[in-house]
Amino acid sequence: FGLDENGDFDMNDLKSKLNENTKVVAFSAMSNVLGTIFNVKEVIQQIRSYNKDIIIVVDGAQAIVHERQDVKDLDCDFFVFSGHKIYGPSGIGVLYGKYDVLSKLPPYQFGGDMVKNVTIEKTTYANPPSRFEAGTPPIAEAVGLKVAIDYFEENFENQNHNLFNYLEKSLLQIDGIKIFGFGKKRNAIRSFIIEGINSNDVGTLLAEQNIAIRVGHHCAEPLVNYLGQKSVVRASLGIYNDEKDIDKLIKGLVKIKGLFK
């Protein structure tokens, strides 16, 4: 569903898209392009008021590192995020699901530990979550993810939320920078372009200065097209960043502008 003039989910548009055939609604808690943090609880309440049987899936991959998430308070059926977003290993993530919903789902893989009883005639499956974890689990990745979550919990309150404003103000001091982002509540992410310079060139030249950003449409090509762009540069702040990192980014961008003159 679409966005309103404030960059938040358009509730009227949401309602117009719900009908008797709607079985599942999935949406992100935070935009990985705009940095907009959406009112997930309000969206879920709107969906529930229309039809309490609709399955609601919340993508928390971006939001998990910037906002505390209470899945019971949100009342979502599923909440998902990938391990590498929370400084853990790649190839593993977290899927929270309500037990009664998980109990109704059939297994999607078959192997050891996901069965209760097996005979030639009949197979019965284990209770959730075991029925969805067939075979040998990714043991090393799971151990690494646990360590990452513990580390993140210890450092969550140390995040400097003022850095977001510092990043935005610093970027706006550079002539030719166009920043994309709107919404009542935003954090951590600033997507932008330098007018007249290809974003891929910006990313390559920043990398040569040991400055890590991301360039592209960020797996959200329709949104980037909506912004009138083919590609944007994205700077994302983590719990380890400080003002010196932002100063280095700005210095790198100024250098790139000089090169293209």
C-alpha cells in the first residue's frame, strides 16, 4: 500500500486494498531506503478491525537494530529479521510466529527431528517449532547469532540518536546533494545522490577511501523509481558509529566532487 504526504502508510489506501480475498498482509516496520519508521501497531489494528483472520507478517530486518520490538504488544502473527542485520552471521535469521498459527502450518521441509512418529503407513509431525527445523540445524550460525544478540542487547542503549541529525545537517552542507526521506519518525538511514555524478561512481570512490556505504535500489526498485532515480547512495548508522565517521564520509564526498569538476 502507498504512502501519505508525511511518508507514513496511507491508511485509506490500505483499507481500499483489503477485501474478502485478502489472506495475508506483509509490510516493513522501517524503510531501508527512506529511514521512515512506521506505526506498525496502528497498521495492525486497522487490519484486525477489517478482518481478524488476516495473517499479518512484519518485516523487522531494518527496524530491529533501531527500535525495541514487542511482538506481543504489536499483535502480529509473524515477525522476521535476518541475522546479519543485527551484527550476526549471514545465512540465519529469526522467525517469530504465534503458536496457534504455526500449529496450523504444514512443514515445508522433511528430515530428522521434524517428525513425531514414522511408520510405513503414516507420519505425524512434531509440534512447532520443531516441525519446521528438519535435519541438522546451522549450529555455528545459531551460536554466532546468540552472541551477536547478547552483544547488541548490551550496547543498544549506547546508540547516539543525535547522529542521524548530525549526518543530515552535514550532508546538506555539500552543494549538489539531494537527500531522499520523509516521514514523521525517521532514523539511521540517509539516502541521497550527488547531482551530476553517477551513484555507482560515488560508491566506488568512497570504498577506495575505506568508507563503506551502499549503492543501488536496495531491493526496493519501485520505491527508488518513485523517487525518480535509478540508483541512490545510502549511508546507514550503526551502534559503532560516531561523528568522526560522518566527518570522514563528508570529507570523502567533497573529494569526489572535486575529482568530477
